[in-house]
Amino acid sequence: MRRVCLTLPTHRSCPETIRAVAAEAAHGARHFDVEVHLLILDSSEAPVLAEHRRTVAALPPAPGVVVHHLDESAQRDFLGQVVTRSGAADPDRLLGLMLPSRVSYGACTNRAFLFAEALGCASTHRRDSDSRYQRLDGEPVFPFHHELTALGRPAAEVAGLVSRSRLDPACAHRPVALVGASFVGEMSVDVAEIHRLDPLVYEDVIGLSVPDGYPEIWRGNLIAEAFRGAGTAAFTGDLTTLTTVSPTRVDMCNVALAREVYGRVPLPPATDTIGSDYFLLHLVHDARLPGVLHNRHIVNFHTEKRRSDSGFLAYQLRFAKFLLAAPHLHSVYAGTAAAGDTLLDGGGGLRASAVAGLVRESTRIDPRENAGRLDVVDRSYRKLGGRYAEAADFLSARRERLVDEVRADMAEFGRLIDAWADLVRASRHHGALTGGPA
């Protein structure tokens, strides 16, 4: 029986989400010939962790579902053993990239990938703690259904199961590597207030996320659509498309990847950097690996913590680092887009060495470009005043460190790619993990 990993990384209180994702796991096991491993990677503080343990213990039994709720101590034990078994030359450094002390969206998903390998799973399906499911006729609408239908099957077979196909026939022999959708509700990045305060400042700041060289009309459209997902429309029925999925149409709270993708290349382990976990979406698209885009969008919401003063500054740091990482990542994406099919080896797998080379090249970007980006943010935030002026002071005090950190993050990503095959191999031979029926 095929095993799949449905993962929920979290560092905040989310008992309702745990119950909802557990229901999705049960749905998958009930309707498909799969064994679902529900993997909750929990970095919450002690009181929240205890709340989550009670929630997991109270989950109703579900045939075909195995639950693994792992705190950071358990994650560290597993990763330490894997890193040691991999034979890495600098194990402590590698362990730090996998489980950093600061928030890392890429690292938490990389951990899920390695746990999925240890569990013998064919795919990883990710959800987020600050999201919920849409409903139709009172019932939740689970993305898992489309993911389990298509992922890993030859695209030619899937063509008859979707609403429409826009895939190049030359790619029809390749297996579906990605299934995903977006979100509805609040913007994924909490910048709506900037737009309300000053639309021109909004254009200046969000424009920093757009690659250079776009014609002005396209650039304007990209800024207008940025971080808005699928809007606010309610789900009324399924629409699925077989295609090479655009990274802008998928959110990481609503995505599934075949192990042939993440078993070759990890995500950037950058700390305090939103968007760092979207790297593989670009890679799958540029390598022309088939995907299915559907419309079972997740409902996104912003937690109260993000709206607090401390949460606001923490988020502004992550947003600023995202804007500083953009030229490095755009450099890589330009290279992967130019490489196209040559990103794949003779067996149709991603060539990790080619990706690592592009990542290393991106570290050569002139740091003065990022200094200019911080100038735009500083000028824009001071124009907005209030807590944005405070954020400008906060970022200005860390100016040089942030520029250096972003470049170092990319260099470390290159090192992680080099070590990834050995980590994956070591994970596969780790043996069974603690867990039991839900």
C-alpha cells in the first residue's frame, strides 16, 4: 500500500487546525488505497505543546491513519542521527540548517521531507496552522482528494481525470510531480494596511518583489496580484487543470510534491524570511514537470500575534529579508528557466548539481543592490509614519547584518543541496518512527 505524508508544521496554538487536518487524513485513507502518515512538527512553547498533545490524544480513531506528533526535542534526535549517518563533514552546521533556533519556513518543510523518507512515503502534502478549509453543502473541501488522485501517475493517465489539459504533449510521459492550489481570504503577506495608507508607497515596496526587466504594464499587474491568492470567491465545484503549474498560482499551505522532487533538492533553509519555501514550485515549473492545478483553495487568516506590536516587528523583519532575498532568488530562477529540460537527468530526475551551481552564482550579486532596496523600504516606511517608522528604525539598526545574512543564507543553501542526497539516503534507512493509529 502506498504511504503518503500529510504534514502540519506549527509553532503556534492551532488545535482546530490539527483536528481539521486529521479529518482530511481520514478522508484520504477512506477514499484511496493509501496509508496516511499525519506528521505534526511542533515547535510551540510548552503550554501550547501540551494543548496540542491533548488535542492529538483526543483525535477519533481513523483506519489507515498513523499520527506522529513530534516536538523539537524528538525532531532534533531524529535529525542528529540522520546527519551522523549521512557522513557529513560538518554535522553540527548541517543540523543547524535543518533545525535553526529562528523561524525558517524552508527548514521546517525540509524536516518534513526527511521524516517522510524515513516513513517510506511517496509524497509530502503540506498544510499550515493559520489556514482552514472551504466548505460546500456544509462539508469541508479537502485538497487531499486531488493530490491523491494525480500525484505520481503518468500525465497521460491523469489527462482523462482532469477538467482540462494544457500540458505540452511532449511532457505527457512524465509523472505528475506537483498538485496544488492557492488560498482565499486575507492576503498571504500582511501588507493590506500599507495599501490602505498609501497606494503609491505600496507599489514602491511590493515592486521590490518583482524581477527586473518586466514591461511596466506587466509589472503593474504583478504588483496588483501579489499575495492575493485566488481572491475571495467561494468554492462551488471542482476545476482541475493538467499543466506546468505557475508558481504564482500555488500557496505552500496547499501543495503536494512527489518524493522524486524533494528527494533531489531541498528548500532554502533561510531564517526569518517569508517565501523561502516556494523554491521547489519554480523548479518544478522550469523543468517542465507536469502538475495539476485545482481550485480547492485553503482559507487563509492572520493570527492575532501577527497584529501585536512584537508580532508586527517580527513580521516586518521576515518581509524585509524576503525583499532582500528576491534578487538572489530571481537570479536562480532566471537560470532554471533558461535551463528548462536540461535540469533533468537521463532518468527524468532533477539534477541537484545544476541547481546548486545556480544558487552559488547568485551569491555574487552586488550587495549595493540590496542596500538600495533597504533605502526604498526605509523611505517608504518613514512616509507612512506610526509603527512603520518604528519598523524603519528597527531595520535600519540591522541594515548591514541583513544584507550579509541574505547572502550567507544562499551560500548555506548551496551547501545543503550538496549534502541533501546523503541526508535523504540516511533518512530512508533510519527505521520506523514513533507513532500509532489516530
